[in-house]
Amino acid sequence: MANDTPRIYNYGSINIDHVYRVPHLVRPGETLSSTSLHRVLGGKGANQSLALARAGGCVVHWGRLNEGDRWALEPLASAGVDVADIELTDDASGHALIQVDDDAENAIILYPGANHGFDDGRLGSLVDSAAPGSWILLQNECNDAGKMLRLAAGKGLSVAFNPAPLSVEIADLPLDLCQLLFLNRGEAAALVGQEESVDSDTLLEALATRLPEVEVVLTLGGQGACHQHRGQRITLAAHAVEAIDTTAAGDTFIGYFMAARQRGDDVEQALRLATTASALCVQTAGAEPSIPEASAVEKALMALPALAAERSTL
């Protein structure tokens, strides 16, 4: 990618994931033996930076990590992520305890640790360092996501926000400052005060009413994904694959979509790449190991049946 390409700065979490394979998710009061344990790099922020870089994007990661866990920088750097602005600290790293069952469902306990150690001065200096015309990507696993959103928008940077895990505070943020909002069905429903069981058209219409100028990408798991902006909608079905582990599927989607947008691909192509990358991701266990390389995604695009895009006007 050319040196003058605007960067994507990812204000994102870095976690150490402890992934336990179990026959079913642990029930209250139950003690259950796991069949395997993997300790790997994780966190929504790190996963999205990895996906961006493996997709060919130009990404700078803004994060915090315990000094003793600097091994977690290697997968990021090897993928092409700029890690120069990751702060090594005495604070305990964020970590997650992840159960993955035989149906590929997961349950996660998250400890934020160093991810919640950013202060106002650090946030300001990071935003000040961003090149004009760039994107800021953020999730909700680092502290003061709202403050970062306002700072970035105030500097005229484009903001892509994946408000996951969703918290009650998100509804009070100025989401209209975002250029792009990534939501899954549950997050979208909570944001517009609907039941998760309502159909996707209802969710998208409510989002269009609330955020008429914001691009929305709604991911629907096995049902595919929708992009909506200013009355125009593109829907693309998902590839039918056998899922083993869905842990990083959404992060993979976002990374590939953002990398496609960064290099100027149109929305339909971005959706195709992101959907195909996610289909590959869920067929491999773990977070970081499951995020595919761009070459694998291109090969899958040629091998898998072509998905028809449906366009509609609100």
C-alpha cells in the first residue's frame, strides 16, 4: 500500500485469551473439565488490527499491554500492524476466559486490565499524532470510548465505531459523529429499543431514523450482512459453512471491510471480502489463529459459490 494512503488508527484492546474447549457451556453450580486450553493474543481491538493488516490495510494500533506480555506484540508486528504506539506498562494486561462448546458457541469473561488505563493526556496526544484524512477505529473494550470519539471527530478524522461489548452508556454517546457504525443484531436491537427477535428490516429502518447520515453495517451471522446509508441498502448472504469457533468472526469482518474501504473498493466488494473472510474464520479455532490471510480469502472467493447482492431503497 502506498505511503501516502491515509492510515487507520485503531484505539483498541489487547487481551491475553485463555480459550477452553468444553462439551457445553458451564451451567450454574457445575464443574466441567475442558478438553483443551490455548493461550493466545486476543481482544477485539487486537483482532481487528490483525484482520486489517492481513487484509492488506495500513493500521496503527493504539493500546496498552503489561511489560511481561510483550510476546503478544509479535503476532501484530508480523502481520504488518504498526505497534510503535502500544504502551508497555506495569498494569496487568486485559485477559479473557473463553469457553467454546461443541456447537461453536462461546461464553466469555473479560477483565479489562491495562485496556482501561488511558488518561486524558494520552488520548489527546494520540489523536494529535494522527495524520489528516485518516480513520479512527474503536470498540468498547478501552476506557473513554466516548471521549476518543469526540476528540477524533473534533479533529476532522473519520470515525468507525464497533460499540461492542455494548453497555448502557453507548446510547448516550453522540453516535451521529461517526461515519461508520458496525453492529450485530443484538447490539442494533438494544440501541433502538427493539427486541432482538425483530426482523432485520425493522432494525435497519429504526437505525436510519435515529442516525440518518451514518453508514451502518449490520452483521447477521449465518444470514449475512447489510450496509445502509442515506436510503440505500445492500444485503449480501453469508456463505454456508460448518462453524467450529465464532470468537473472532465479527472482528475479522470489520478488519476486512475497513481494509477494502481504505484502498477504495466499493461497498459491495467490501461486503464480499468481509463475508468470505468471516466464513473462513469460523472454521478455525481461536481468535488470532483463525483470522485468514488475504491470499486465502481471494482463493475462497474463487472457489465458493458467488453470492448475489440485493439492493433496495428505503
